Amino acid sequence: MTRRTALGGLATVAAASRLRAAPRRPNFVVFLIDDLGARDLGCDGSSFHRTPRIDQLAAAGMRFTQGYAACPVCSPTRAALLTGQYPARLHLTDWIAGHRRPFAKLAVPDWTMHLDPATRTLPELLRPLGYRSASFGKWHLGGPAYYPAVHGFDEQLAGTDRGQPPSYFAPYKIDTLPEGPAGEYLTDRLGEEAGRWIAAHRGEPFLLYLPHFAVHTPVQAPRELTAAYQARRRPGAPQQNAAYAAMLERVDSAVGRVLDELTRQGLDNDTVVVFTSDNGGLLPVTNNAPLRNGKGTLYEGGLRVPWIVRWPGAVAAGSTCDAPVCSIDLWPTLLDLAGAPAAGRPPVDGRSLQPLLTGGRRIDREALYWHYPHYRRTAPGGALRDGRWKLIEYYEDQRTELYDLLADPSESRDLATAEPARARELRARLAAWRRAVGAQMPTPNPAWDPAKDKPF
């Protein structure tokens, strides 16, 4: 169900009118933060992290309280966001190049370690509508043969096949980023470059994709800011990592730099701003409580992420929505908001969020699915969420866990034994979905040796 402000009805009318009569196609700015947990922002409940600009962004738009990443690790979610397809369909199901567990019980499938150029991406489909596009930040979807330009971006900066920067301070040693002065901070640099790009392209519709490296490891932040957070620490508080908090504050400042440039150029009302993360927060770097566990797992702490959309005059300021949404939904949503014709679009797994953004209470979706046939912090498995119910299946032994997320968002009470019929039904649907999308499954490992296997 969707909860809206007291003026929600008026906002819905205004939004519908705006979508029918927009003077120009809207610009899109998409912030994808790396490893940002669902409880890391002030607007999502953190009392330790200072994120005033992102909190203001949420207050000026819609905050989705049950936003999900398409995978509990980074590369698959990035591919899903740009294509609207589940990682299982893309066969891109782990971070590139993944972990190796040669003596584990299961052998992982021969998955694809790049984004296939044949898959049509957001910038490719927006280009015929007159859009310019740029990707500034982490790419991590393959080597030079698969860089952003291959996938439709007109410009790119700092994107490579690497999952993290060698350093957040210059010299960066990133091949696709001209070096800055010694000591320059990478997150600041990306915000400044994005602001300049907006100013240069203010006269044409644009897609600016900003996949920040932060707050991924290495945990590095300016010394003085880190010291200020050290002084803010309180015994027993769930979040205590001063350097991580400082990294996040610099992300907040970089977001503010981009939002300020939109205001300077008079583009606020013409720009849809999306803010989200590629997976749940990494433990123990941050704390996702009351959600269970974190990055690399199929529990809520590994999948739930911040989700914010702002479009002044079209999306009601200060509204919230508790409908589950996912990375795969960005592709159809932005194409719909851009007025892209439905004819000729490739089929996708995502659903357009336009009805939710403009006052609707639901979208037409049966369930959300995840497939992670790899070893990370848990054994290979998959998950399904349908309404209040979530099922997790582990592929080593077909063990299932069932949770009522409405009554138990912390996933503390496994109901698979108490609700066997429901568990069987959801497990059958998860298996049917895997067949439908051509999901690759792990297989028995002939080299399995429990004595040699070393879990992460």
C-alpha cells in the first residue's frame, strides 16, 4: 500500500497534468551508491550518519520504504538497472570476477563476466529521443570491450572493470580518470565533474548516471572529518564506524553539488532524480539492524536498499510508498517518463513505477525474485517475495526458510515448518521462475572436499 501526504490527491492531479504536458522531455540523474545499507541515511533512521542533502532529496520527493537491489552483490544489480532484466536472465549473477571455492559442495555455473553488448540499455533507448548520456564513476561490467561507450553512453569517466578504486585519494591510478592534484578526494571529484557536465548539456535532455565508488571499501575518508565522527560515537549505538560515516558524508556533499547545479541551471523541475544502492550494507563496516545480515546474503539486510525519486511538480514532496520496488524497475520507469514508445522495446522483467510516482497504490507484479548461485557469505540460493511472504531456498540441500515480513521484518522466525503448504507453493513458483528466465544452476562438485573448503 502507498501512504501519501495530506495533499496527495492534489499532487496526483498535478502529476498527471505534468506528464501529459511537459514542455520538454525530463532529464534523468541516477545516483547509484555502492554498498549503502538500508539504514545508513538519516531519512532511513540513522542517528550517527549525517546526510542532510540526501534527506532533503527524500523530503522533496518519494521515499520507497521497501526498495530492493536486484542482487546482494554489485555487478548483477548494475546490469539489471541498465537493462531492466533480472541478473538470472542475463546470466550475470555475481560480482565480476567473483570468488572461487574450488572445494565447495557445489560448482558455480559458467556465468557471464560482462554485460552483453546485444542487451539494449537505457542510454541506447533514450538516444533516439534526443538524449545525451554520461556515466561518471564505477562501471564493473567488463573490460574495455564492454565499457560504457559500448552500451550507449556518449561520455564516461572513471569506469573500468575494477570493483573498487585503488585509492580514494589522488593519485587514483584509474586509467579512465585524469589524475587530480595530490590528496584530491575521489567522491568530491566525481560530484564536481558531474556538475560541469550538467552545465555543458543544460539545453538538451540528458541521462546522467552517477555510480559512486563510495561507500565501498577501502574505507578511506578525510582525516579531520573522520575525527569529528570519532567524537560523535556513543557506546551501544548500532553504527560506530567513523571513517565510513565520513565517506558517506562526502557522498552526501557530492549529491548536493549535483542538486545545486540543477538549481543553478534552472533544471530542477525538468529533472527526475533517482537515488539508490547496488546491494545492502557490508557487515561489520555498517549495521543494517533491525534488518538481518548484510551484503552477500539473501536476507533483507543484503537486499534492501534506499530508494528515492524526486521530480518537483510531478511526484508529491514528502511522500512515502511501501510497495516493494527493485533495480529492474528503473529501466521501464525512465522510458515511460521520457515518453518512449512502447512499441519496439525489448521485453523486460521490471515494472514501470510511474503509477506509484503519480498517485497509484500498486503496480501489476506477481512477485520479486532473486537468484544467487554463488558462494559469498551464505551458500548458493534463491529467494522470492510475494506480498508479506518471503521464501529463501538454499541449493546445497534444498532447505527452505519462510518469513512473514509484515509481522517479522527482521526475519527472526522461520515459518517453513509451521506453514508447509505455503512454503511448498512458493518454492514451486521460485523453481518455475528459474526455468522461465533460463537461470543457470550450480552443479555437484566432483572436487568437493569439506576438509579443504574454506568459507569466507
